[in-house]
Amino acid sequence: MRNILIVAARDFRQIASMRSFWLTLLILPIAFAVAPLAQRFMEDDDVDRVMIVDRTGGQVARVLTARFELDHQRQILNALSRYVQRHDLKRADPSAPWAQHDRWYTEADIQAFAASGGLDAALARIERVRPDGVPEFDPPTNSVEFVPVPSSLASVPDTRLDAALQPLLKPADRKQEALDYALLIPAEFGRSPSVRLWANQQPGQRFVAALQEVLTRDLRTQFLQARGLSAPDAALAGTITPAIAVTQPPPGGGMRESMLVRSFLPLAASYLLMMSLMLSGSWMLQSTVEERSNKLMETVLACVSPEQMMYGKLLGTVGIGMTMMAVWVGCGALAATFTQGAIADLIRPALEPLTSAATIMAMIYFFLVGYVAIAVLFLAIGSFSESMNDAQGYLMPVILIILLPITILIQGILSGGGGVGITVLTWVPIWTPFAVLARLGSGIATWEVIGAGLLLAAFVAIELVLLGRLFRASLLSQGQRPSPREVLARMRRAPDA
């Protein structure tokens, strides 16, 4: 055991002294620090600039502007309602629309919201009861900006608007802000349903749907007036909408949301196992190949047996992997502690699997045993490779065989799947640790965990015997790359042969 620990400490120090190890170790901490800033830069905060050329006198343009402002206020009201529900702030004003979560907000609700002072008044009430640590409400931005019609366009005939609008839709000066949409409401609108829309890109479905709804309502109102209905009644008929009561779970409480949140930690463990294995395994492989090419292997074998070297290298690699995991998990814990808002709300329920001792034991077992199961493959490849070029020839197929099904597995878990493919991966030993870790959050039967664990243990035992023979027989062999038949022959050869 002393020789094994000496080899393990030597390999650990050798890998830990590499610059690539420290750079890799810093990847996740840097990612945790940069993620909030990156999220802000990646958000789509572009505003659609819209110009309405209304030849009917401006009435349709005013209705369209009011409708998009109504949609924006509804978006604010929905977001504020979810914020109040998430942080249990209903006591700020139980009678306010934003304290009522079981409804689709109508125009009357939005008008009542505006009449009570709008967002500013609501936030003032919430601020009086908002506990320390609860983030401030971040309102959604308006996605539409209405641009006034230049005086130079007001007198341009409809037939010449195409040419007149091109400099606004595609300005020659890159510093000039482009127009996203231009809408022409002809003077005969009402008698004719035709309107004209120009866009500098593919029109957004949401914008076109809202535009069509408003214009349809206006056409119906004019039609009812033409049939003898009074103007107020015709307008009222066009605004009649159902009051829809909506029952929905709190933020993050839906069945799919809950499943994804519970799966976050097990999926992260599976992904980190894959990352740390690929990295530490590659470093161990590189170290073994360099020892063979530099003729250091003979010197080491003069002091320790091949078995002691193999187990020592495995132990050193596991130590490197556990060090990486400890640093990454520690950074994640710090991020969870000092992060506020939606990220913290996600992390708290994501830690729910850690409340079960059985789940913790299963995660530790499959992580460690799975680590050994894959690391010994890298060690075996390094034992008969003369150079890194030779090692890459064996390594790439092994990595592809391991990674491709795991990628499909993670995607299947995220999509809520529990099909036959995921079950099959659970019972193939080389993929068992990844599959079981990924399924711990979404639900896996106890008998499957126990059965897969026993199968994985038997596989590792057989693997250590066969690949141990290959490692022993290949350490001092020199010359050409062994053929597949020779590799199999070395695995069958008894240690004293």
C-alpha cells in the first residue's frame, strides 16, 4: 500500500504542476463570475421601431398605439404578479390586480392597474413589505417604439411610398437607426380591408398577430355601424372578450419545471463526471506515454510492481478528479450563497436531492466507481502507446463511444423523456454511472439503482483483472503498435506467464 500511495502522490504532483490543470480548474469559477454579465449581454433587448402612415386621419394609428401599450402593461402586470407570487408579497395589497394570480388580465384589470398608480405605486407598496435578500422587481422593457411620420412623407402619394421608405428601412449611414416596420393605412380603409406593411427583415409573428387583431376589430366596428348599430355599441361589441380564469403552479412549481429543477444537481454531477474524466484521464495518459518514451518506466518498475504502479496511477487520477470536483462544487456553493434572484430560486429546490441520504450515497458510489471504470481505460491505452499520436488513435474512438450516448442521454432527461433508450444506457456498464446519476433527479426505481450498481461493480472488477494483465504485459514492450489480436492475447495471459 505504501508503494501505491507513493506512485499516487507522484502522479498527483506531476499533473497538479501542469499549467493546463490550473487553467482548467479556473474555467468554472470564471464561468460563475461571468455568467450574470453574459446573460445581460445575450438578452434580446432590441426594440422594434414602427412608423404608421395613417391616411384615415390618425384614428387607426391611435388605436394601434394604445393596443401595443396595453400589451406592454399586461406584460408588466403578469411579470409583477409572478414576482409577488414567487416571493410571497401578496400582503402588500391583497386587492390589487398584481396580487391575484389565477386570471388572464383583461383590459379592465390593466385600466384598474393604471388608475391605481401603475407600476410605480405597486412597487412602493411592495417595498414596504419586501424582506431583506429579496431582489428588486426588474420590469420587462417595451419591445415596440412608435416613430413619428416625417413631414416629408406626409404628402408622398401611396404609390411612391416604396421608394420614399427605403432610406428609412435600410439607411446608407450605419450610424442612423433603421426603421423595422412601416405601416400604411389607406384612406379607404374600412371600405377596403387592404393595408400595406414594409419590414426590413422577416416580420415577427407576435407583431403581425397584434396588428391583425386591432385592424380586424376596427373593420368589424365599421361593419356594425354600417348595419345600423350605434357607434358606441359597435365599439363595445368589438371589445367583448371572455374572462379566463387561469390556474397555474407558482414559478418553478409546474410538473415539468419541478422535474427539471430536481434533475439539475444529478445532471450536473453526470456532466462534471464526464468533464473531469476526460481531462484527468487525458493527463494520466500523457504522463504514462511520456514515461514510456523517456525510458523512465524501467526505473519506476525497479522500485514497485506493475500492479502497484497501475493502482497508484488510478488513485492519483481519482485524486486529481476529486480535487477538480471539490473546487467546482465549492465555487457553485459560493455562487448559490451570494447570488440573489432567479438563480438562487433555482438552486434552492435543485439541492432537494441532497436531503435524501440514499441519494447522496448513490451519487458518491456511482461517481467514484464510474470514475475508476473509465480511468482504467485511459491507463490501459497509455501502457501500450509509444507516443501521443499512437495514443490518440486508440483514444478518439473510446471518447466518441463514451460521449455520444451521454449527450443523447442528457438531452433525453432534459426533454422529460424516460424511454427505452435511457433504460438501456442504464444497464450498459460503461454508461451506467452517467445514466444513473442523470436519472436520480427525474426518478429511478430503487431496484434499478441497486442492480445497476452491482453490475457496475462486477464490470470494474473484471476490467481491473483483464486490463491489469494488459497493463503488466505492455509496460516494457517496445516496437510496433500491438494489433487487436495481440491486445486480446495480453488480456488473456496470466500474470506469471
